[in-house]
Amino acid sequence: MSYIKYLTCKQCFNQYPIEPLNVCELCFGPLEVNYDYEKISNTVTRNSISNGPLNIWRYQPFLPVSLDNMIDIGTGFTPLIHAKNLGELLGLKNLYIKNDSVNPSYSFKDRPVAITTAKALEFDFKVLACVSTGNLMGSVAAHAAKAKMKSYVFFPTGLEKGKIIGSSVYGPTLISVDGNYDDVNRLCSELADNLKWAFVNVNMRPYYAEGSKTLGFEVAEQLGWKAPDHCVVPAASGELHTKIWKGLIEMKDVGLIEKVNTRMHLAQPEGCSPIVKAFNNQESQIIPVKPDTIAKSLAIGNPASGPFALQTLKTSSGSAVAAPEEEISECIQLLAETEGIFTETAGGVVISSLRKLVKNNKINSDDITIAFITGNGLKTQEVIEHTVKYNQIQPTYKSFEQTINIT
Amino acid sequence: MSVTVRIPTPLRKITNGLDKISASGSSLSEIIKEIEKNFPGFQSRIYDENNQLRSFVNIYINGEDIRFLDGLESNTKSGDEVSIVPAVAGGN
């Protein structure tokens, strides 16, 4: 059973039925799912969740789908790791890595896509589609395969090889579009108006976006039913930042955690940081940019949820940080060498931003801090390829001794 | 010859279900004025009370966001394609 009531416009609050709709026809505002929280709080307890499956479906009462069409390829309940080594380097005693790069298709996108696939089946769609900066297309293709649906994935030309192969293997129709993400997004918005497809991040967006709340739920549960002091979250469209916050607030509202004093920090790469710029210049509107960054998974110049990320930053007293491009691959290595976690470029942006937040005294040494690592490094190997050094030896003891200096 | 304007679903109730409209004018604001003449109520759906484009509406001329051009005063010429796209669509 689902506790979903209706869709509401986030801007003018007009209500809509539960359908594949994402835009208010009066003001063009985004639509959001509304739930019967009273019923949820009468149903859900810490115990009922703890006894649930070890995946996102343990939080089903907070999700906009019933379990009838559940598609499970093992998404969610990813490790929350006490990052003692990196913490020691940065001067943080309670630094945790939420390692979401170990989801089935190796990014956090499996969370929203699992939910959207179930909803698409409920709406009787036969085709899943998406516009992607790379991670989403792998997830959509994987879930479509499991759900026996067709999939079409659109992406900007020039994406990393690992992301194209990591989607292609599941059998989608891959469509590389000449242009940047924002160009592809515009095209897909127009296509979604006329095709009877479930475009996960266009006409299915209200349901899709809810999936990212589960990151907030998991972190609170894994910390022993409490909200962290700080979250450092990478931002492309800005949706993830807002939805982690929504997850924490929902948990408080139904009494699962006591309070939320979390500061929601937002991280973007310097070469594509429209949300950071708007926040730091105290603007209420996002001014779009043409992305020029190696962090392709964050290269959205016209972020759909930017205005809401700005609100979340303000409400939670968070900070917005732009990571210098040259620090991204360095920080990928830093995380790998200290914590044994190999992240993609977005993770490098998060670690660089975390370091800056500590330097600027935004985080105290005892604060419980979560760095969200949302994608896997094997997908963006190109950016650290230049750092690879290895020794070539002959299969002889002598060659080993001559080449390798054992100290 | 005129400009082709692609109409998104939320506006099709006003355009009698049309998903494409031809209009003429030398700037985007003129094009919108002309559509308003034929389909009253069109303008108020995409403009706010200060006659500015609503914050959740994006307009493109031949694929270029008008915020990178001259906004509503961007030039249009015969054969151009104008797209009206909800800002909240997409994003990853």
C-alpha cells in the first residue's frame, strides 16, 4: 500500500492527480508528491524499518509506489563508513563517507530509477527513457532490463567511455546528441510531450525525485536514528541536495528522529557552478552557464532544481562551495589513498569542497559530517589515467631486486 | 515565411491542442504578442504580473536559451524555431 495523496505545485500549490505529470499548467512550477503523513506515522516505527529488507524498499511507506511492481536489483542500504584516516588529515573526528558508488549500476541514480521503474509499470508504460550525464543512463538501462521494458537513453556527445559501456551492456538504445547536457535536456523535454514513454527525469520527475530521499533516511538510521550535523552533497540539477534534506525532515515529522539541525552544504565544480554562484551572490534566480568541467556528471548549466537547492541552503544554514578543477582528480586520489574508496569526478568535487569547508571553519572537529560519494571511479578512469605509474620487470628475482626499492 | 513555435503540453489547452504554431515578428516579444491575439490567455501563462517571463519557463531560439541572447527582445527571423520548455523538466 502507498500513502501517496496527490501531486502539488511547489510554487502555486495547485493540486493534480497521481499521473505522469511534472509541470503545473498554471505557473509551470514543478510538481511534488504529497503523502498522508498521519497514516505513515501510525504505521512506521524504528523497528518496522529495521526489520525490513536491506535495500531502499525498507522505506516504502515514504515512497510514491506500492510494493506490487517493485523492481529490486539490490539498490540502497549502502555502507556508511567512519572515515578515520581522511578525518585525521582534515581534523575531523566524526567524518563519514556514505558510499553510494556501490549500488547495482554504481551510482546513487539506482535509488530514483528503482522507484520510477515501479511507477512506470504501475502507469503501464512500456518504455523507460532518460536524458543523462552518464550515471543515470546505466541505471535506467539496468532497471529496464530487469523490468522487461525497452529503454532509450540520450546523452551529450563526448561522455566518458566507462559510462557509455556501463549502459550499453544492458541493451538500451543509446542516442548520443551533439550538444551539451542542457541541449539534450531541451530535446528530451520536447520529445516527452509527444511520446508515450516514461522519461524518468522529465514526465516522471515527481516520482523519480522521491528516490533520493532514501539517502537521508539511511544516513539517519545508520547513525543510530539521528540526523548528522553536516551533509556535503554534490549538485548537478540540485535535486539530490534538496531531497536528502526532505528525507531528514520527513523522519523528524513522523517521530523517527528527534531533531534536524543539519547544515546542508552543496558542492559543484568551478567549471559549472551556477547554484554556488547564485547562493554566494544572494540571488534568488539561477543564471545559466555553459559548462566547462571535467566533472561531467555535474555538468548541468541550467539546473532544474536550482531554486529549491537555494532554499534548502538558506533553511539549513548550509554553505555552497565550488571545487577548483585542478583539485578534482587530486581529491579522487586523496579519498582512494586514505579510505580505499575509488570515486568518480563528482566525489572528487565533494572531497575538495569538504576540505574547503573545514579550512573556512564551517565544520568543527567533533561535528558528525557526511560526505556523499555518489558515483564509482571506474566510470571516469580518464581523469586520473595520467597519474598511473607502474614498474615493468622481467620474471626473474634479479630484475625485481634491480627495479623495486624495498624500504 | 514565419517562425515555428513549439508548444509544450501545459499550454496546449490554450492553443486548441496545437503542438506547433506559426507566427511572424522580428523579436520574440512580438511573436508572443501575435500568438496572444490568436489564442487569448497565452501570454499570461508564460509571463508573470510584471510582464517578465515566469521563472519556470525557458524559451529557446534555434536551440539557444534566450538568456544567452537578448531575452524577450531577441531577434527572430523567418524559418527560426522557437521552443517553450518548462524549466523543471529534466535535470539529473
